[in-house]
Amino acid sequence: MVAKVLISDPLSEDGVKILKDAGFQVDEKPGMSEDELCSVIGDYDCLIIRSGTKATKKVIPEQLSHNVSLGYSMKDGRYSVILECTDITNEKLYDNYRLQKPGRTFNMKFRYYISK
């Protein structure tokens, strides 16, 4: 799968050539308004900007993840069972490097504390 790159500000031909030689599908669309950018940003894997384009929260939205955890301790905390569910709503979330995080996950932990 070829990554699609959107360049929304003027960039030198050398820079564009480097991206194309690396195998990226590059689209140059300088001078787009914020509404135009919002309508096409979902089709791309990467956005390259300089000082002309403002990447506001409208263009790159916030991500929200809901997690739930339930724990139960027995025998004064010596044994515990913990149930967790991460990303309950199963939203598509990305880390700082644009890598997609795993979707909804369920975990169960058993803990046993050894004491003297």
C-alpha cells in the first residue's frame, strides 16, 4: 500500500522529488482554505505544511479514548483480580507517529503478593 501525502504549502521541486522517489503518492495543493483542507484530509496518510497552512483542531481533530478498569482485592490485598477494557468505543486512534493503535481490548490480571 502506497502512502498518500498532501502538500498544502509551496515546497521545492527537490523536496517533492525526494518524496516521489521514496515511493509516496504526492499531491500538491497549495493555497487551500481550511474548509477545503478539512474535506480532503481524510483521504491522505500524511500532511506536509510549512508556515502558510494552520493545522487547527478542525483540520486535525482531537482523539478521545474511554477506558474502564474494575479491581477486587481479597485477604487484605494479598490476592487481586483486575478486569480492564481499553478503548470501549473502538475509535480509530493514532499515536504521535501516525501509527494506528489497537482497537478495543479486554484484559484480566491476577496478582498474588508474597509477604513474610
